[in-house]
Amino acid sequence: MVSKVKEKNWFVKHWIISIFLGLVAIGFVSGIVQGIIGEDNSKITGEVIDKQEEQIQEEVIICKPNWMCNDWAECSNGTQIRICTDINDCEIEVNKPIEIQACEYGIPQEINLKIEGENSSDDWASDLKDSLEGIQEGIDIYNKKQACAELCAGESINIPAIKTECLLSCSEIYYYGGEEALDEYIGQISEEESSSDDWAEDLKESLEELEKTMDIYKKIDECTELCAGEDIDIDSIKSVCSFECYQIYYYAGEEGLDKYIEELRGENGN
């Protein structure tokens, strides 16, 4: 009987110990599992936070200002200003250049360069004198050209075509021969003018020659219109006919041109 009681007590004792050890083991394993899970959760949470921070930084720097500034304005009351604009239009003023600064008024650069450069002179009075002499020389040449044209045209000075032609001739003489050649030409026409006893006859001949030239132009125009006919408004046909009429006048003279006009009139039934 005593041995059975001892055996029962031993069994109860070992059973209790087994339960205690089992609980300890379960607690140990649970701690390890929680530690692993907690570490994983912490790692995942850290990665999420890092990604969120990176996303926020990307959103912040996704628009990077690009500043463009105009030139500084002239110094006014000790201050210069300029305008700087963000061409990316980020609407943030990061790294924006200064738009106002202190300054001291000085001589503008372009004026200073002229003063310091080749145009500077210690004897401005001499430079002014040279400039005035150059202007006076130009006026003298102009007056000589006008006098030359008046002598050339004579009594026909009021006829624009003759005056223009004479002025052009005098200008060409000066251009190619200089002032000396112009003076010589003026002397020649002055002698011719004084030695001419019948200037009216000369004028009459000039006008007759001019009138004859105008008549030739009118005949060439008529020839062109008769040649082109209804196609006168077509530039290519009009040009061909005009060239043909000029050629006939050049090689056959006015008589040949008149004859050709009569032929064209006959063909057109005029």
C-alpha cells in the first residue's frame, strides 16, 4: 500500500514538472517567434517610411527652378534693379538670384569707350575745326555741281528733264575726275555759253530732239499693242512684242518701224 502511494506521488510530481517544463518551452518558443515577427515588422515599417520619405523628396524636387535675369538697370538713387523669372514656373523661390543691389553712378560704358578710344582728343577745338572744314568742302562741291548744271542747261534750267540730265553729267564728272575735272568742265561750258550767238536755236534743237524721242516711244508702244492684240495683258507675250518692235526700230530706223505698224494695222483690220 505504501509503495502505491509513493508511486502515485512520484507520478504526480513528474506530471507537474512536465507541465511546468512544457509551459516554459512554450513561452520560450513564443518569445522567439514574436521576436522574429517583430523584427520583420520593424524592417517592413522602416522600408515603408524610407519609401515615403523618398516619394516626398521626389515631389519636392520634381520642379527645379531655372532662373533667367535681364540686365541690370541704370543706377538710380544708389540702387540698381533687375527682374529674374523662373522659366520652369515652379512657383517656389529656391536659389533665386538677387534683384536689387547698391550701386554708384558712373559714366556709361559706351560713352567711356568713346572717350578712351580713338575718338578721344586732347584738342577738341582742332577736331571741331576739321569737321567744319569738311562740311564746308561738301557745301562748296554741291554749289559747284548746281552751277555746272545751270550752265549746262542754260535757259532750259526750268525744264526738269534737261536740268536732271545736266546735274547727272556734272556729278559723274566730279565722281570720276574729282574737283579739278569739274572746274575744268565748268570753264569749258562757260566759254561755250559766252561764245554762242544763237542759244535760242540750240534750245530749239534740244527740244525737237526730245520731242522726236517721245514720238519714237509712242510708236513702239503702239507697235507692241498691235502685235500682242487681245493678249496685251499677258506679260510674256507683251515682252516678246515689245522686244520685236525695238529691234525693228534699231535695225530699220523709224521708217521701218512705221512700215511694220502699217502691216500690223492691216492684219488687225484697222
